[in-house]
Amino acid sequence: MPEATRANEIWSIDFMSDSLSNGRPFRAFNVIDEFNREALDIEIDTSLPSLRIIRSLELIGSDRGFPALFAAIMGRNLGAFNFAGSAAETESGTAV
């Protein structure tokens, strides 16, 4: 992955999961600006469907503009999300 040289150039996106003291699982979706390590959004819930993830990215993008690059570990958590299609429909972002 290339190194960010300015703010809002590369966003890293990732999921985390944990459980409450009663054993109930929850997930967090994190969006981080790679240049300054600013947390742009953290969505936390017991369920994070893809439409909610898309809405989160669109809200950030409408406020800040979209990055040139999304960086993500494409594991089982992100396999169903179409980054390329989403980026193509926005400004000029690309997906990795």
C-alpha cells in the first residue's frame, strides 16, 4: 500500500469484534485516515449490514470528500462489500 502524503488521501477500513460481559457479541466498523490516523467514523452494533457500511462511508465522503484510495484487509468480513462499485459511483475513488 502506498504511504499517504496528505489528509483524506487514503482511508483504512476494518472490522473488529468483541463481546459484552454477558457474552453478547458486537462489532465495530472503523474508518481511519492513514495520513494523520484520525478516526473518521466508528460504527458499533450487534449487526452491521453492508448498507449501513455504505451509508457510513457516504456520510464521511459527503462531509470531507472521498479519498483516492480505500485500504482494507479483504477477509471474510469485507468479502460481500463491493468497494470498486461504490468508489466508481462516487467521485474518483478507487478500491484495493
